[in-house]
Amino acid sequence: MRVGKELAAYAQSDDCVVLNGDLGAGKTQFAKGFAQGLGVDDDVTSPTFNILLEYVGDELPLLHFDLYRLETADELTDIDFFGLLESGGVSLIEWGEKFADAMPDERLDIKINVDQDGARIITADGYGARGQKLELAFKSIEL
């Protein structure tokens, strides 16, 4: 949660962060911290049954997507996914790896896995100029 909160300090309008990793690894906990960092007071929950939950923070709106239940990339168009990515908020996308080819060119991919001892391993890869800046910010955070 702390890592997400610290990373949010670097977020800008229309940034995209894609959260990947094992089921139960902590993607929603990361999202809770990220939301706190944006000044969101609401309780952030997994949007599993909603596909998208939107939160208003002191800094920027947060669009929290969960693509787990979607079957095809065509469904991204049905929910206006691409329009929402450019709506002025920060998009946090869980299970984005299902549609890796459809993810924005400018993004930060965060991967959260759990090792055999139960420790979380968090890595980041930035794509495009904004994604690379966010990756540098992530690497400045003490894990």
C-alpha cells in the first residue's frame, strides 16, 4: 500500500498504470495506497464485478479498472475504455496483461507476485516517455 501511495505523488493527468500479477498478490492493496496518494477519501475496493470504479481525489480523479471478467478486446470498446483513458484522470488497470496489445503505449506496468516465502516482489517497466518517468519514480521508492 505504501509503494502505491508514494508513486501516486508522481502521477499526472491521463497517466496509465497497469497492475499485473498473481491472484491475491496485492494489486488492490496497491490501488488503495495509490488512491490515498491522490487524496481519495473513499474506501477503494476491487472493481471485479463493476469493471470500473471511479474515485474523486484532491489531486486527480482515479479510474480503477478490473479487466479480469472481460473475455475479448472488443469488450474494451464496449465500455469506452480508450476514451476513458484520456478523460483527465489517472487510470489504474488490474489484469491488463489479458489485453497487453490493447494497453496504451504510454504506461507503467507494475507486476506484483508472491514468492515461496510469502514475500511480495514488485517490479516496474515503463513504456513511452511518461511510463519511463514513472518507472524512474518507482525505482526511487524504497521497497
